[in-house]
Amino acid sequence: MKIRNCLNPSKPSFSFEFFPPKTDAGVASLLRTVEELAPLEPGFVSVTYGAGGSTRDRTVELVTHIKQHSGIEAMAHLTCVGHTRDELRDVLRRLDAAGIENVLLLRGDPPQGQTKFEPVPGGFTYAEELVRFVREEDFNFCIGGACYPEGHVETASREDDLKHLKAKVDAGMDFVVTQLFFDNAFYFDFVERARRMGINVPIVPGIMPITNYEQVQRFTRMCGATVPMRLALQMERVKDQPDAVVQLGVAHATVQCMELLARGVPGIHFYTLNKSPATRMIVGALKGRS
Ligand code: FAD
């Protein structure tokens, strides 16, 4: 199934994102998480692509395994980092041969210690080029990509970032998924500006329930997402009580999702960090409401 066909504001889908674990025990635990989340009937799940090394093969193996064994539609992420176009074609062929129909195409982050993204010789500098490549090579994938309601960390201005997003979508993207955000105002404003610029593909909000405050502070420093002052203060107050942090994180994400659904989003993508409880609580509450 092509994901673009399940992104529909009149029947929004829930989707779950995982990362490829480094160890076999991690893989076993992830597959249990997938099983625990399956009863929530996700529209699809996705597996991220590592910065390098053995987990990259695991992305291909995991999406194949999930699609074949659980029947859930599974999307592979793929980045330009460290790959020539021949290597990228090779990964795409393996995904295609395994029956994977959806890919999330990204540039990826500069390797640790570098501030500027440098392509390898024969590689790509921007996700837009990878999208164009996949379309020119005549693969039949449904293509997703990333977008940034608060602006990508490297961009000089949100306006430039949006222009680049428009070019990336025009190169052949079917939908985009946002970077995590904790304040819906950023999403609604972004969608409005994107529509004004002529970006008409579905824009799926990405939500990460806070389950560990230090971890979220680390992520938000890296990706530039704002934690609203009130939520930050509440988190500070309970940061030494793990259960209270989860309760607060789940409550905040649930309220975010309820407003997003009420205002007609085509789906909600959950950054699960390979754990099921928080996502189960939120989606369970949301499904109970309808
Ligand atoms: P691009 O769209 O190429 O943009 C990168 C930067 O370049 C932006 O600042 C943009 O404004 C600018 N730019 C784009 N085109 C041009 C141009 N023509 N001229 C000048 N500037 C330009 N990372 C991983 O390593 N693995 C993953 O699996 C992964 N999954 C992700 C999933 C989602 C939903 C999101 C939101 C992010 C994900 N990331 C992942 C992180 C992502 O790789 C980084 O945010 C990366 O820095 C940018 O990737 P991109 O595809 O958005 O890049």
C-alpha cells in the first residue's frame, strides 16, 4: 500500500517510528514493541536510517520483516550520508525487491564533529537531489520527506527553508512528516505558510511523547524544537520522579493530538524511541474518544 493513500483528514492514520537497534537483543525488544503496538492498527510504521555502520542493513531487514510478518505497512528511511548514487541505487533495489513500497528520503546530518554537510564524491548534497534521482531511476516508490515547522537548524531563515522544501516536494515527494514539536501553533503556522507557497502534499505532524526529560532536552538542543515554558517548568518540578514525567509527557502529547485531529490533520506520526507504553496510552485515549 502506498502511504499517500492512507493520509486522509476524514480518516487520519496513526504511524509509529522506530530506530534500528545495534544488538540482536535490541532487535528482539523492538519486535515485541511492534507486536504491542499492532492492535492500534497503525496506517504504517517506519524505521530510520543510521549515520553509518551495521544498523543501516538492519533498516532494510527490519522493514522487510515487519511488512512480511506483521502485515503492517513499513517504510524505510534512507539518507545521502556517506553514500554514492550507486550505493543508494543498490539500497533502493534491495527495498524494491523486498516489496517495500514507501521510502522517506533525507539528506541526513553532517557526521559528528562537522558542522557543514559534505557529500561524498558521486553523492548528493540535498534530499531534493535524492528524490529526483529516485524518480529518474524509474522506481515506483511512494516518497516521503522531512520538514521543519520551526525551521531546519542550519537554515538562515524559515522562508529559505520553505523554498527549499517546495523544491524538494516538486522534485517528486508525495507527503512530508514534520520534525517533533511541542507547541501546535508552530505546526498550524507552518502549514499555512507552506500552502501559501504552493506546497500541497499532506503534512503529517510528528509527535514525541516526553518520557525522559534529560533526553528531550538533548533532542531539542539538536533539532531546535521549542519546549513551551509552562511545560518546561512542570517538567523541572517532577524531573526526579520518572512516573510523573511520563504522565506529564503523555498528557501533553494527548492534548496536542486532540487539537491536531480536531483541526483536520491527515495523520499523526509518533516518535516512539522503540518503546510502546506512552504511544499506546495516547493512541488508546484518542481512539477511545471517537
Ligand atoms: P534537506 O531537505 O536536504 O535540507 C537540509 C538543509 O539544507 C536545510 O537547512 C535546507 O533548508 C537546506 N537546503 C535544502 N536544499 C537546498 C538548496 N538547494 N540550496 C541551499 N540549501 C538547501 N536523520 C537520519 O540520519 N536518519 C533518519 O532516518 C532520519 N529520519 C528523519 C525523519 C524525519 C521525519 C525528520 C524530520 C528528520 C529525520 N532525520 C533523519 C534528520 C535529518 O536527516 C536531518 O534533519 C538533516 O539535517 C536534514 O535532512 P533533510 O532531508 O531535511 O535535508
